[in-house]
Amino acid sequence: MNQVARKSSSANMAVAPIRIVVADDHPVVRFGVKNMLMNEPGIEVVGEAEDGDVAITQTLELEPDILLLDLQMPRLPGLEAMRAIMSRSPRVKIILLTGTISTQQIIEALQIGARGIILKDSVAGDLSSALRAVLSGDYWIGGERVVNLLRALRELMEKAAAVPERKTYGLTPRELEVVTCIVEGCSNKDIAKQFTISEETVKRHLSNVFDKTGVSTRLELALFAIAHKLVVLEN
């Protein structure tokens, strides 16, 4: 009877779904990722988060097997959220979702504890393979499975040293575009119209930019951007 019970328990464990939390500030991205995961057998999306703080709360409360985490999130950036999660729940496997990422950010993410990085423009082709790689104990970097993390880190560090990257102070591509508009003297309304976003979103971008650069006014930001070559001025 005990053997039967053990076999039954083992069977239940074998079919237990992989529990995933999806964290991204764009509802369309969350919806798309969840739809893709619905086609994966044995996968269950148990939670979702729209910012870094909620991602931490959801992960600690739900204890998923995998957290799909956007690198650029409001309230708390992905790397900071991941650092908080790994210090309190190191069992969860984190895969970063991002539109763009620097070599230095990849290195930092892996050192904190990320198990994979997926670019959003290739998520449809990479998500399934990345999940399989991470669930099997490997890593997913640069669109391929990585078994030897130390070798991958060494290669990334050599690449970063060989090609120094322009310092952007952690600004996202959109935030850099906003900075360029500020240098050109655009108002929040002008910026919102140019990028087809709300003025509230522009204010949020500016708040993030101020935090990252340490300035507090638009004039200071413009001077900072010019001094640190964050924008390319036309002659």
C-alpha cells in the first residue's frame, strides 16, 4: 500500500505544471507572453506584475518556478527587483525580457542570479527553448543554450573590455530619446505627440531620467546630456 501511495505521489509530482509569473509594464507584452505560454504543455501562468515592486511581491508570495522579468520597469528597475528577489527567494529561476541590453548589464544580471536573457523581438522564437534550457539547469544567453556559465562570463567580460560601451547611466532607448527632445527644447506635450504617448508617460520617463542622472531640472538635464555626450548635437 505504501508503494502504491509513493507511486501515486510520484505521478502527481511528474505532472505538476511549471508555475510562471510574468512581469512587464506593458499589458500587450504580458498578454502576448501569456498566450505563447498557453501553447506550452505543462506550463501555468500563476501571476503577473506591471512594475518592479509588484514583481517582488508576486514572486515572494506565489513562489513560482520561473519569473519572466522585464529589464526596464517603473518604480523599480528589473535588475534591482531581481537583486531583492534573489536575496529572499534564491530558488526561483529568473529570465529577463528586454528590448535592448548592454554587455555590462548582461554580466551584472548573470552575477546577480539571472538564468536567461531574451530579447523581446525574438521572444516568439526563443521563449520555448529558453524555458527548456533553464528548467534543465542550463542558461540562455544570446539566443542559445549555455552550459558553462563561467566560460560565458569570461567571454562577455573580454568583449566588454575590448569594446568600451558608451556610458548611458542606465537610461533606456526611449529615455535617451526623451533626453534628446529636452535638449532640443521640447515641452512634455511636444514629446508626447512625437512618440504617441501620454503626457503622464512622459513625466514618468523624466522622473526616471532625473533619478538615474542625479539632476532635478530640465536645464540641468540638458547640460548634463551635452557634457556627457548622451545626445549628438548637429552642427
